[in-house]
Amino acid sequence: MLNYKYRMVLTKIPTDEKDVFLERWFITENKLPVYEINEWLDFKSINKITTGKEYASKLVVFLNYLDLIGENYKEAVKKDIIKFLMYLIYGISLDLTVRSISGQITYSTLSKYITVITEFYKWLDDEQEDINMKMSKKHNRKRVSKSFYYGQIWNSDYTGIIDKHILKLKPSRPYIKWYTEEQKEAILSNFTTLRDKAVFLMTLEGMRIDEALSIKLSQYDMDQRIVKPSRSKGKESQTGDKNDLRLI
């Protein structure tokens, strides 16, 4: 088992209310929390904890890669990000082992890694004014080989790297977008409860799964055949009579 320096952990943060905690996915370095990284992850988790989890899972892979090659995220430069993307595509590590073709990364996943890394360094560039960092603009061709100028990382376009190797990447998995009548009947015949059948039928009408699961009888207008769920895309409706979620 590899002894990774950086790891993801699920943490409970106390709030002003007694016995009320917020769950956050944070990153530790040698089992100790990394303040500036976790401050950024906390910001990303404000609206949805799963967003923070996805960002943490991508960032921890990048951090461990930098540690593998003897680099630190504070000293990383653009060429380190390019080398990391090539590692994700080809799986080449220090011992020159290569991933199997069937295990190659998808275009979508690679794009998410780029988003996480560039947003992280953009945040560092904006927040860490105490070490007098400067942004390097796109029109400025002068680059430094190693510095705290994070603008060269987040202000660069990496899509060309993906496009150049797109034929070598695993294609996106096809999904069924519309069910035929026969497929609908086949699926319905395998449900054992009316509740499960109702949830499935509501999703066929365009309802998100969390909307279908959060509907209350009191929210349904039988005459107008409309309803407002109490949750949509992870967002809760406001308390009281006001419900700012979409009408279905």
C-alpha cells in the first residue's frame, strides 16, 4: 500500500449552534490539516458538500503527484501542470509503468482536473497577498522558471493538450436519453411498491430525483395539477410559506 502524503478526510466543523456541525471534505498533509487548501475547499462546499468532495478528490491526486516528483504546490509552475496532465493521460510515473489502454481517463474527467487546478491557483493568487504574488497576464510573454507567480498556471489554456490527445483518450460512455414504451413497461414491472413506480414516473415527466423524493402532499394542487418540491439540485426551499423553487 502506497503511503500518500496527502489524503482526503471527512471532517465535522462546529457551528454557533450547540451540537450542530457542518460536514466538510478536507485534505491533510502527513495527517495534519493544510489550512489554506482547506479554506478553499470550505468555500467550494458552501452550496453543496459533494462539490467540495469532488474538488478535494481531484486536488489530492495532483498534490500527491507533485510530492512524487519532489515538488510542492506552492512552487509549482505551468510545466508541472502540463506534466501532470500527461501523467493522467498516459499513466507514466517515475518507474516508467504505463496504464492499460482500457483504463485511460475520459475527456470529461481530464477537463475537471484542469478546472480544479486552475481555480485553486486563481484563488491562491487572489488571496495570498501577504507573500506579494503577482499575476502574469496573457499578453506578457516573459515567464519565470519557478516562482510564486501563479498567474502562469491559472491564466493558461490547457484545452489544446486535451485536443491533441483526444484520439488516445477513452470515449464517453453512451447513455439512454429516452425510453421506449416497451422499456418503460419493463422497468415498471420490476418495481415492488407503488412509491417506487410513482417516483420513476415523475422522473419521466422531467422531475429531478431529489425533487420527486421531497414532494409533500400539502404542496400538490390537484385542480391545477402543479406542485412545488421542497428540494431541488441539493437546494432547500426557504422556511415558512415562501418557496422559491421551480413550479412543476
